[in-house]
Amino acid sequence: MADQLAANPWTLDLSVAVPRIVWKSKVHIHNIEFVGYSTATDAGVLQDQLGNNLWDFRGATDFTIQRSGDLGIVNGVQLASVTNAASTGVIKIYFK
């Protein structure tokens, strides 16, 4: 699977190398979801373009969807790290 950045939501395949830039300018992030992960210890960090943490995500033992809630207007988005390089998880970023 590849990243999809052409429509809402953006989707990030966590098995692809990090770090990587998702968006370089201001954007209103309505919600972020971590879905489809295979290990409860899968985790990572999304940051703005200045390196400030936007959302730290971690899987759950019941494999439920993890949600960030409304983050408001942020200054860019980048996937900074993922703890498990073999993750099958997907990040969905809903924006306004």
C-alpha cells in the first residue's frame, strides 16, 4: 500500500520508511485515526513542520481504532517515527 494524499482523508502506510512530510503548510486537522495495526505495541509520533508533537499514537490490545480528536489548525504535518518498522497499520488524517 502507498500513501494517499490526494483526497480527504489522507492515508499513511506505516510500513513505508519514516520520517516523511505529509503537508507543508497550515491545515485544520479534524481527526486522526490509527487503524489496521497488527501489534498492540505499534506506536509512533506525528509532528508539525517545526518538530512539535501533534499526536502520539499507540495500538491497543483489543485492536480498536485509536483517535486523536480535533487538533485545530496546525503548522504542517509529518510522520516523525514509528516504533515497529514492520507495522501493518494505517494513519488516516481527516482535515477541513
